Amino acid sequence: MSENNDYSLFDEVNHFVDKATKHLDLDKALVQQIKECNSIYEFNFPLRNDDGSKEVIKGFRVQHSHHKVPVKGGIRYSEEVNVEEIKGLAALMTYKCALVEIPYGGGKGGVKINPRNYTETQLEKITRRYTSELIKKNFIGPAIDVPAPDYGTGAREMGWITDTYMAFHPDSITAKGCVTGKPLSLHGIPGRTEATGRGVFFGLREAVSVEEDMEKLGLKTGLKDKKIIIQGMGNVGYHTAMYLEQAGAKIIGIAEYNGGLYDEDGIDVQEIHRYKIENDGFKGYKKGKFIEESTDLLTYECDILVPAALENQITSDNAKDVKAKIIAEAANGPVSWEAEEILTENNVMVIPDLYLNAGGVTVSYFEWLKNLSRVSFGKLQKRYEKQKFSDLVDIMEESSGYKFSEKQRETIIKGASERDLVDSGLEETMVNAYHNMNELRKKKNIKNLRIAGFVLALERISISYMDLGIFP
Ligand code: NAD
């Protein structure tokens, strides 16, 4: 438990691990080794402002598990950041990577600032100094620890991290693999920005495709016409909303930190996204109803509730009032374990974070592989494939006498672009992991998807640790 007697995110994650180990026969010391964070680095550094004033900034980086290296996990900029939160998020990364079979240990970093209170120049200074502190202690590198964006950070910050790391490692040919989520010009990968939201979409699409599970919830299969409420319209929330809308679902509510919007007829995602950026929120938007206390939206009537902002949003205080049939954890840790007990009791399906938001790390993995090999996916084979398919179409036309239209021919012969390959790899990962987790739940009669996800992850991590042995 943390100091204020609330459960910290790290406590929460370990609570789920304890529940999952009941379904496994693991050595006690091994479980302890898995649960603990292997390395924790907390540090402070000064920032000099343009007016000459100075302040001290607190940073963190936690490496939860080295059963696979490098470790991987985002960097978060938030005033709420604290070591227990970062430990919890790092641990979650370990189980997430194991569940979706991405070969990384878990890590996470944070800087205790509200980025809205700093200029771009200050944020660049903070990011570069934070990176140099990680370099000093060997807490970053393509083979050691590879950060990515998280709450409050994005491609811009990843670009600054890359440049700082390269300045300290001018002779490293793989230096760009020190971080993912980079701008495309710095060997980022197409599709990374939207990857987490796209992964949430694939996960939800799979969940609602299982007839037997939907019947138990009193829902029809498919995303079409499903009523959705989303909390957080940042990177993950916005892209999730966009893909769900494209699949025919109706976004009826969006909650932001400074107010929410509700519209039974459906909210136009692109339009509201533009409006939010231009007006710093939803106030004054012509359609729908402005909701002053946006957390109220968490308990509005809907089919699917998507918390995509921060942790600890659905707790024992509001869980009993939740009317959604499915909670899709796009954010990390939005549902507390006490809340989940209530929700499970009330027949609410929770699709857990450790699975659902794994799209980000999955595409980060593809970006990292690209940085190590220094070649884009598809570059070598795209034209070759195109020629082969073109030859095949010619043979089919000759032997059948049928003439394909230009459009048909183009569709058949077009080779896969880097973006096509990224999307296909992401979809494959999310589809397989969902069904593996759900099948295990049914086979072992586990009460919810989260515990099934932890069981699967723990099985894999424990095998890695046992195969590694103990040094010395
Ligand atoms: P972001 O900073 O882009 O967006 C977060 C959004 O939530 C912002 O629009 C912010 O204003 C809003 N918000 C903040 N407090 C709120 C509140 N109290 N109520 C409603 N809205 C609020 O961050 P993000 O990258 O979208 O991350 C969101 C969540 O998803 C985090 O939990 C993060 O750990 C998780 N996640 C992100 C990624 C990724 O690739 N970015 C990957 C996996 C998990």
C-alpha cells in the first residue's frame, strides 16, 4: 500500500499477479523475482529558465524485468507522476509484452511536470537533460532500455531523445533504436502514432465478434451501432474513436479533463477533434450537450466505455453505477481491482489494459527492428512482388481469356507498403493474443480476462527466467 493508504498502481498489478499465480504451480522465489522491479532510478536535475530563474525537476526510470532485454516502456510527463506509479506501469509493460509475445522486459519513465506549464524550449531542455541523466547511468540504449511516448509526450519528445542519445554515441550505427515513436524523418515507422488506438479497435472488434460472450452480456455481435463513451481525447482516445467510428460504432460521449460532451445522435470525431485543439476543450461546441463534470460520463448509459486518459478512474466509489456492458481499458490501470470485483459481479466485461493497449508497443517493436536493420519494411521485396503478381495476372488472362479491369489488376499486383506490413503485423498480434487469452479463460475457468491475461504472461515469463538460470 502507498503512504495515503490507497492502493498504488504497483500494488494493483501485484494483486492481479497474486490472483493469477493461484492458477499456476510456480516456485515462490520465482514469483517474487517476477513481481519485484529489478532497477529503480529516481533523480533530480536543475532547469534554468529564460528569465534567469531556476527550478528542480524530478525524473524516474524503472526497469521492471530483465527476463528479456532490452526493456521497453513509455515516458510520461505529468504532475501526478510518482515512483509507485512508474513501478506499476513498468510492471504492466512486462506482462503486456509477454502476453502479446513481444520480446522485451518492461520499463517505464516519468518526469514530474505538467507540460502545459512549460514552453516548447523549456520542454526540449527538460527532455534532453532527462535523456542525458539516463545515459549517465546506462538506463537507455537500443540493447538496454528503449523508451516511447506515453501520457504527455509524443513524437517531438522522442526526436529530442534520439538527437541527444546520438550526440553521446556518434559511433553507434543502431543509435536510432534507442527510442521508438520517433518522427518519420528520424526513422520512425508509419502507423506508430495511431498504433495504440488501432490496437484498441482490433481488440474490441475481436471481443465483440465472439457470439457466446456477447450473448452473456445481452449484446449483438459486431461494432456497428454500438454506443461508445470515451474518456480522454489524446493520442489513444482520438485514434480509438476514429477507428470505431469508421467501423460504424456511434461515439455518444467524450470526457476531457476540462469538461465533456454528450450527444445521443453521435459525435463527429474529426470535427470535435479539430474543435478541441482550436478551443482547448469542448465548451461552446454547437452540437450535443456540454458536461461540466466530465467524470459523470463514466456512468452514463452506453454499450462500451473506453477509459483512455489515466489510471484509477473506475474505483469502488463509482463501479456500481457503471452502465456500460464492456469496459475497454485503453489507458493503463483505469479500473481498480476492487472496482473490477464489482464489475465482474455485475456481468460487465473488462478488456484489460495489458492486452488492449499493446498496439503501441507492438508497432514500437517493428520500429526498433527497422532501426536495427536500417532498412524499411518492404523496401527489398515490394517491386519484386509487384512484378511476380503482374506476371501471374498475365498468365491468368491468357489461359482464361478473361481481361481484368485496370482497377482489378492494380488491386491484385500492388505489393505491400511499409504501412500495410505494419498494420498487418499489428492486426495479427492483437487478434491472436485476444483469442489465446479468451480461450485460456474458458479452458481454466478463470473468472475474467485480466486474470487469464496475467496467467498467460506469467507462464511465459517464468519459462524465460527458468531457462536463463541464476548468475553466478
Ligand atoms: P495523451 O497525453 O495523448 O492524452 C491523454 C488525454 O487525456 C489528453 O487529451 C488529456 O487532456 C486527457 N485527460 C487528462 N486527464 C483527464 C481527465 N481527468 N478526464 C478526462 N480526460 C483527461 O496520452 P495518451 O498517449 O493518449 O495516453 C493515454 C493513456 O493510454 C495513458 O494511460 C497511457 O499510459 C496509455 N497508453 C498510451 C500509449 C501510447 O502509445 N501513447 C500506449 C499504451 C498505453
